[in-house]
Amino acid sequence: MTVPEIEPRDIPADGYLLDVREQDEWLAGHAPKAVHIPLGQLQARVEELPAGQTVYVICRSGGRSAQAAAWLNHIGRDAVNVGGGMQSWSLGPIAMISETGRPPFVA
């Protein structure tokens, strides 16, 4: 099954961005409007995602988010993998924030 993919810069401004990285990765740096649900918790928390809306899934480099997007599509949700993950996100002029009080970075 092929998972649809999008570049970080092409995510719509009002797109629902789901970050599936671990807590320490999230705290180090993430997209300002992202929602954090670690991959290991996704199945139990899937009902927190908006039904009928495309979910753009991101991780560090694109592997975990591709798995998450494939699973979401398999269960009937509309999900797109963010190619290159936060590593690609951090290369562009796209905002990042951290929860640590230090400058954001991709852990």
C-alpha cells in the first residue's frame, strides 16, 4: 500500500498536523500547531483525531509517520505522510517551538 506524501512547506495553513514522535523529541522542538500523540499511543487515542479531515502525520524523518499514515488510511481515515519529517521541516523557513525554554531543535 502506497502512502500519500507531502512536503512540509505544502501542508495547508489550516491542515491538522499530527506529531507521532516520543515525548523527548516533542519537547525539544515541534511545529507550533501540531498535536502530539506518540505512535505507541495512536491506536488507543485515534478518536481524538478529527473525523472527515485530512491528517498530516509527521515524525523525525518520515518512517514512523508513514506507518501511522498507512494505519490511519487502513482504518478509513484520510492521512498523508510528511516527507522527511521534522528534519525536513527544520531546514525550511517554517516555525518551530520548544517546551524546554531553549531554542527548538530536532532530537
